[in-house]
Amino acid sequence: MDFGDLKDDIAIQEKLTNFQSSVKKITQMLQVALSSDVYEKLSIKEKVEYDLFQAYTLSTLYWIYLRNRNEDPNKNDVKNQLNRIKDCMVKAKQAHERQTIRPRIDQQAAGRFVKHGIQYKDKSKGLPPNKKIKFSD
């Protein structure tokens, strides 16, 4: 990289070099992220997370772009977009938790309870336990 008039300023050279390497890394990550073959192999949950990640990343990059141009991103619609994406992330997390945390019934155990409850009878009288007994006066 040719720094021209900034040959003597080492601090700015380091910052510019770091900035350039960061831009290259972001470019590589976006190329991998935008490749369609990766997306097809994901589950539905992973696709939702992937889409939210991409939307949040691109909005954040636009936020950084506005800050570098010395504009106020809060006056732009990008702040609303970031908040909307955060809300979607919370909803996606709640939907996933609702699917994974909810209690499940062990159908085999429930079947055994019902089976033994129906078949149990008092062998001496032929009546199930807890049956009201009528006494003759």
C-alpha cells in the first residue's frame, strides 16, 4: 500500500492497514455467506438464524458506512431496521424455545397407567377399588 505523504506517520499507517485487512475479511465472509450451496443444506431453524444474521450484518455495515461519511445514522431509517431485526431475533428465539422446552407426554407410560387402572379389580368381589359400596339396610 502506498501511503504517499503519510510515510512518516506510523499510527495512521497501522490504522489504514487494519482497516484494509478488515474490509478484506468482511468481503471474504460475505462471499461465503452469499453462496447458495451453503444455504440449501441448513435446517429451517438455521435458515432463520442465517437470514437474521445477514440482515443484521448488512444493516450494521450500512450504519458504519454512514458514520464514516460523518452522517448521523439515528436520523436514517437504518436504526429502525436494526431494532426491527432485533425484535425478530427475540421472536425467533421464543419460537424455538416453545418447540424445545414444552413438556412432552410419555405415551407408553400413560398407556400403562390406563391399562393397569382399568384391569385392576378387587379379586374377592370383582369390583374395582374405590367403588362406592351400597349397604343394604
